[in-house]
Amino acid sequence: MKKHYLLTPGPTPVPPEVLAELSLPVLHHRTSEFGEIFTRVSEGLKYVFKTEGDVYVYASSGTGAMEAAVVNILSPDDKALVVSTGAFGDRWAKIIRAFGLTPDVISVEWGEAADPAAIEDYLKKNPSTAAVFVTHTETSTGVVNDLEKIGRIVAATDAVLIVDAISGLGGEPLLKDDWKLDVVVSSSQKGLMLPPGLSFISLSEKAWLAAEKSRLPKFYWDVKRMKKSALDKETPFTPAVGLFVALAKALDMMKSVTLEKMWAEYLLMAEAARDGIRALGIEPFAKSPCRVVTSAKVPDGIEGGKIVKMMRLDYGVSIAGGQERLKGKIIRLAHMGYITRPDILVGFAALEMTLKRLGYKFAAGAGVAAVEEKLK
Amino acid sequence: MKKHYLLTPGPTPVPPEVLAELSLPVLHHRTSEFGEIFTRVSEGLKYVFKTEGDVYVYASSGTGAMEAAVVNILSPDDKALVVSTGAFGDRWAKIIRAFGLTPDVISVEWGEAADPAAIEDYLKKNPSTAAVFVTHTETSTGVVNDLEKIGRIVAATDAVLIVDAISGLGGEPLLKDDWKLDVVVSSSQKGLMLPPGLSFISLSEKAWLAAEKSRLPKFYWDVKRMKKSALDKETPFTPAVGLFVALAKALDMMKSVTLEKMWAEYLLMAEAARDGIRALGIEPFAKSPCRVVTSAKVPDGIEGGKIVKMMRLDYGVSIAGGQERLKGKIIRLAHMGYITRPDILVGFAALEMTLKRLGYKFAAGAGVAAVEEKLK
């Protein structure tokens, strides 16, 4: 018998209470019962996004909501700035290019956070910029960007600030309204403790003005349709009803714990993970580490993919390796959503056993001991 | 305590074996375990689509796959023909218009099937037509279109034939390859006995040639990305893993029953439903009725919405009313997916009790008796 530990930065484990909801008979989506679920979900998402604005739910993965942000805000001749700190920042540029625009891209060395001053400087030189695209927590490298500062900078211009909070929402602090984040998108399978299949979008008033004028083509992703249907507590097209019902449950759980306590808990686990990594003589990778995923440099002479594979196959613990240019060079261990302290301990024990078998030299137990010390 | 009977043409009831899969812990989607599920799903969908070609799975509702068909096949200057037999045929035209094209539309009186001769005539007069969009079973009216004949006509031209089989797949015969249907899209929550949240697309070689040339913008829906990822038994973006696993189970169940037996069973239930409707002195609505949903004219003096509401609230039986121009004028009762004979009997009993309370005069028990007679 094997028990699986999902310590990957999405999908993340789903609480049994939420899984149980998924095995209930399907509701019809044009009924008062669904309307009640719709209202609970809408209120719960406002709480998690820290917004007074509506949050809409698509049946899609997170990339769908990213595409929705692009096609609802931009028009063909718009100037767009992408601030990329890794693979998911680059995805913004790929989507925008797919719709025929050529964005400017400010990239940093992978592992570093975005420089707000560079964004400020760009916007001064390019005052006609229509939108700035950033990433909240860049899952591919493990950094968090300073959205509060970036929000202040972009709010002073005519540009709409668009944030990919797919991996960060629910785990890393994000105050949509207070920080003046105009569009925030996210999805279900990370901090929100659900299986993949739902994505979210929320727009500020400034973003709605852009959406009214936007001339990129759209049908499925059209936020104006979402807004209209929401008046009747419905979605324009058949919602993923089962996931919707489960989301209502997950949001109830988050509300009862409170977001602030969740944020504090993930921070503690992140610090514990970094202590554990260092105690093994390994260097953390991210310069401005986020609290939802810890990235670490793979020791010289070991192929990162081997660590990931051995941990999964032999110990039942799934972590992630590096993507694209970081393939084989880093490992990533998540602490978001329903990942809890005992999971981190199991993860470090499995990591130690794996590293030992791969010939890496370290004081056995040192990593787990450092994690224990922080979590005690 | 109330037990719910879902006799709506989507969502449809989900078998307990499939619901149970949805409550299992989430798999990671970049693993060999998911690869095995991916293979089972791919093979199972080929069986259901009756095709040798690949079938790809999106995390979206059915409308998403319709949009995918449009943006992957058409280019900005293309001439497109929409053959509309109801609300879902009209949706093709709306999506195409949203992407800046102006399709020609052949519409019929709602309740009638498409006339293949009219399509043939149109294509003779418009030999440069790039694509013809049709509906398999038109859920809004309850008709089935003659796809075999339409397939033969379009195959003799340069046009790509694109079929919305969202409500028909699995219930109404559809032989994708034999009938030369170039693009078929469908979704999870109708004949495939799953909750909503997955949609499907399959392309013929002729369709792939169009897809290679297509110049409408796309990212999330790009079938070329789907094709590339499928080589690694993956999807380009995070799949709705839980629904994917459940789909593998549902497809296994369908294979073990066989599609041919399922088609015969739904036909029998459709005939029983029409007999029952007539025995109540009510007229079936569809001129060329499909075997997955029965539509019936609401008796004079009764508002159709009242029937639907009373059946749901007082007897736990969900059926559908009419959409758009048919609102209040017809009722629709589905027999697709996991809807079985006893469900139809319960549905007719609840319908009789409801009609009686609404003042309609008929021989009590006559509808149920006619259904019993056909199903005995």
C-alpha cells in the first residue's frame, strides 16, 4: 500500500471534506439551489481576493483566465508591458503575441524578483502603455513580486495592472483593492485546495473601462457576459457544477481559519523549508522567496529529475523539478493550500533518504531537525 | 428527505462508480500514473467518437470546444456557413461573429431538422466555402440532423464540416470517420455521464490541413499544442485531473455496455416518452425527434415554466423548459447518459401529478401506462 504526498506547487492535496462534496450527485445549474452555491462562492472569492468587486468563475485551467485577462482588456494597437520573472511571466508574453500584439518585456535573471523602479521608469518613458502584466508568486522560480509597490506605481498612470495570482492566491498576501491591482486571475488547484478545472477573474473599475473598449475577439472568455449572468446567479455557459459546489466548501473552510492565519502558517513552513534546505548544505534558489513554494539548487553532480523521480516512486512524495532553463537544476517543494506541517516533515525525510542514495554527503537527519526546530 | 431525479438534457446524473472516482485524492498530471489515465481516456474517446483520429480534452464547458473549432479552422476572410436548427445552431453563428467573420446562416423553423438539399445547393453556389457548421442533436428543440447525408455532401466539396455533438455523443448514433465529419466537438455532462467541466475535439486530416493554415488568434484552444502534448500523454495546460480520472471510468463503463446497445436503449426510451406524451393528449414538438431528449408542446393555458418548477420543487424531478422563442411553450425530458428506464417512469408520474394540479384534463395514469407498455 502506498500513501501519496502531493508537495507540488499545483495540483495540491484536497481536504477530505472537499473531496466528499465532489462525490455528491450533480446539481442542475439553473436552479435556486445552484443560485445559493453561486452566492456563497461569490462572497467567498471576494474574501479571498480582498475585493469589493465581483469575481467570476470559468470552467478552465488557470491559463484560460490569463487569456481572458488579455482578450478582455487589450485592443489590437495597444502597447503592453510584460514584467517576467520566470516561465509564467513569459506565458503572459506568449498569450499576448498569440493575439497579434507585440508586448515589451522586462525580464530579470530567474530567481530574482521584478524591480518596481524599472517598471516606473518604463511607464514614464511610455505613458501610453495600456496594460502591465505581472506575476504574484512565480512558481517556476519561487519568488514573490512586490505587488503593493508595483500597484502604487501603475495606479499613478493610465495603464491597467494585470496580475497572475494563480499560485499565490490564498497563500501569499494579496490585497486586490488596497494594492490597486486592476485585474487578478487565479485558479482552483493551488491555494484554494481544489482539483484543477476552475479559474477566476476580478476587475477593478479602471479595468472595466478598458474592458468596455477592448477590441480583441472573445466569446467564451467575455467578462461582460459573466457580469450579466451573475445578476441571475448564473454563468453564461454550463459551469463545472461539481467543482463549484466543492469550491463553496473550501472557501467556507478558509473563512473559518481566516486568510491571515493561513498566510502566517505558510510563511512559517516556508522558513522551516529554507532552514531545512540550508541544514542539508543546499542553497535556496529564490532571492526573494515566496511563502508558497521553496526552490533549492540541486547539489553539483546530481540530476534534479532523479531526485523528483526517486522521491515519488520510492517514497510516494511528489515534489517538482525545474522548468525550461532550470530543468534538472532546482527542486521545488510547495507549502500552500492543504499542505500542512507533517507533510513538510515527510517531504524532508524522503528528500534526505533520496539524497543519501544518490551519493550526496550530509549529516543524516539534519534537514528534518532544522524543520522540526522551526515548527516546534 | 428528498431524492433528486435529473432528467435534464445536461447536466445528467453521474453513476455512483464515477462519483466515487471524483472523491479520490488528486493525481499530479506530469506522472506515469496520469499518462496511463490519459491513454485510457484517449482510447475510450476514440471508441465513442468512432474515429481513428486523436480526440483532445479541454478543461472547459462545451462552448469552449465550439470556440476551439472556430478559431482553429477559420481565417479572417473565410466564408462560413452555419446550418441552424435552434439555439445551439445559433451559437455557432454568434461565436463566428465574435471573431470578426460574417457567416451565412441557413435556419429552419424550430422543431424541424436541417435540409441536406439546402446545404448541397448552397455549396454549389458558394464553392469557396471554408467550413459548414451543424448541430448533431439540437437540444433546444429535440431534433436530430442527418449527419450521414450532410457528411456525404460536404465531403464532396473543399469545405470542412464542423459538428456540435455536445448533447448527442454517446446517445445518438455518430460515426465520425465513416460519415466524414471533419471536426466533432462534445462535452462531459451529457451522454458521457460526468459532471460538466471537460470538452472534447477531434479533427480529420482535412480539418488538420485547415488548422495548419488557420489565422484566427488562439492560445488556450490551440489544437496544435494539444497534438504536441499528447505525444507525451499530457495536456499543454493543467488538465482537470479529477474529471479526467472519472472520465476514464465512465468510458470503461460505456465500452463494457457497448455504444450500440446504449443507442438502442435511448431509442426505446425516446419512443416510450413520445408514446407517454401522446397518451396524455399532448403533442410531441420535434418533427425529426432525436433519441436523447423528448420535447413536447405545453398544453394551451398552462405556462411551461410552472410545470418545470412544480416538478422540481414538489417531486424532485428536474426537466427542462423551452429556451428563447420557445420559453414557456415546450418542456424537454432527457433520456441520455445515466438516465434509465425507472427514471423515465418517475418523470412521467411526476408530470401527471403536476399537470393534474395545474388543471389540465387527461386520463390519470395514461402517460405512465403508455411508457410501461413500451418498456415492458
